[in-house]
Amino acid sequence: MAAGLINHSDVLLHLNEEIKSISYQEKFYELNSTMGNSYLCEVTVVATPLEEVNIHFMPLVSVPDRKLQHTHVTFVRGLLNPVCFGLQAVTDIPELVGTIEDPNLPFSSISILKRYNEKDITYKLFSRKPMTDALLDNIFSMRKDTIRIDWGAYPFYRAPEVFAPFILDGQHLYYVNAFENAASTMETSAVAAENVARLILSRYFSEASLSSSNLRTSTEEVLHVDL
Ligand SMILES: Cc1cc2nc3c(=O)[nH]c(=O)nc-3n(C[C@H](O)[C@H](O)[C@H](O)COP(=O)(O)OP(=O)(O)OC[C@H]3O[C@@H](n4cnc5c(N)ncnc54)[C@H](O)[C@@H]3O)c2cc1C
């Protein structure tokens, strides 16, 4: 779907290019990447949680402190050990094994991602801590391949939530991930992204038409257009 939307739009996509700084200079944001490229943008949207990235903003932007809950994801191609689950045969193990939240339990869930045949399966494990080889050797009777990912999954929620602003600088620097204090899923992030796109359409283009027709008389009027 993402590829379809991008092909349908008249956009230039720079994949695998990390932005290291965003500085505002008279109507333009200058974005500098670690590849040494520089881009001048009238509008800039930050669409990644700011807690764990190292983007330098000039002037500085301020967002409330927020910690991300990390989920360790381990993909294993191999076969589970039924003895570890108190069972006789691997076929007795359910497709999804979930646990209660207990620091003594080494994983939160194990599920089947792909079954090649009865003895060759790819599993997905979620855990609060990294899964060590010793632990995996206990849970699996055979392991062909193991991939570990440490994911900053969602904010560590603490009510009442304090939200970062969606407009970071009062101009045209937007922040989609402010929404994640309400909910952090692909669907809600897509809604937040659409809201930011609508905000840009409303603010940027009304500002352009107001200034071109000399109608911009007061900040109240601009605020009214925002709303
Ligand atoms: C283990 C796990 C399981 C999940 N399961 C589900 C689920 O079942 N259902 C669901 O709805 N949601 C799920 N989520 C949540 C979902 O993945 C996120 O809510 C969603 O991906 C957030 O989208 P995003 O576009 O805001 O951020 P991301 O998907 O994190 O995208 C941010 C992008 O920004 C890029 N980036 C970061 N820094 C820079 C930089 N300096 N310059 C340029 N690019 C940069 C990153 O490389 C990344 O591509 C899960 C999350 C995790 C971690």
C-alpha cells in the first residue's frame, strides 16, 4: 500500500538516509543528512519518536520527557522443545503461547510466523529482555537461524499523559508521533499522519492565499483558519 501511495504521488523518496539536523532559516528548513546532503523545505514533518534519535534542531525544540517501552523481538528458524513446555510432542504446543506479565518468565509470547514443514518453522518471540543463547537453547530443540531486534515499541504510559505539540515551532515543523501518548499502533499513527497532512493543507495554503491577497490582518485570523 505504501509503495502504491508513493508511486501515485509526485514525490521523491530518499530511503536509508538519516537526517541529523533541522535548522530554520527564514521561511525554509534546512535538513542535513549523515550522507552530506542538504535539503531546503518549506514544511518539515518529523515522523519518528524523538526520544531515541539524535536530530539536532536549530532553534531548539522542546518536548516533554517520555520513555519508550522496549520490546525485544527474536525470530528463530528451528523447532521448539516440547519438554520445556511440559508436553510430549511439538505438535501439542499451541500456535501462540502468551504469558502473564511476570519478571520471572523469560518471554511474553511465542508464535508461529511461517511453517516450512513439521520440523522447520520460523517463530516470533517477544520478551522484555534480550533472549540469551542459553535460554533459546533451552526453549528450542533445534535452531538454524536467529535474528534479534531491540524495538522502542511504544511510550511508557503514565496517566495523565503529557503530550508534545503537533506543531513543534509554531511555524511549519510538525511532529506526527506526539499522538503516540494516546495510542501507539500502525492504524493510529496513520490517522495521526493524515491529521498532520490536513493541518498542513489548512495552515500552509491558507497562509499562502492570505498573504497573496493581503488579507492577513491578525494572528487571531490565522488561528481561526487553523481551527
Ligand atoms: C514489536 C512491535 C510489535 C508491534 N505490533 C503492532 C501490531 O500488531 N499492530 C499495530 O498496529 N502496531 C504494532 N506496533 C506498533 C507500530 O509498529 C508503530 O506504532 C508504528 O510503526 C509507528 O509508525 P511510525 O511511522 O510513527 O514509526 P516507525 O514505523 O518507527 O517509522 C519511523 C521511521 O523513521 C525513520 N527514522 C528514524 N530516525 C530518522 C532520521 N534521523 N532520519 C530519517 N529517518 C529516520 C526510521 O528508520 C523509521 O523508518 C508494534 C511495534 C513493535 C515494536
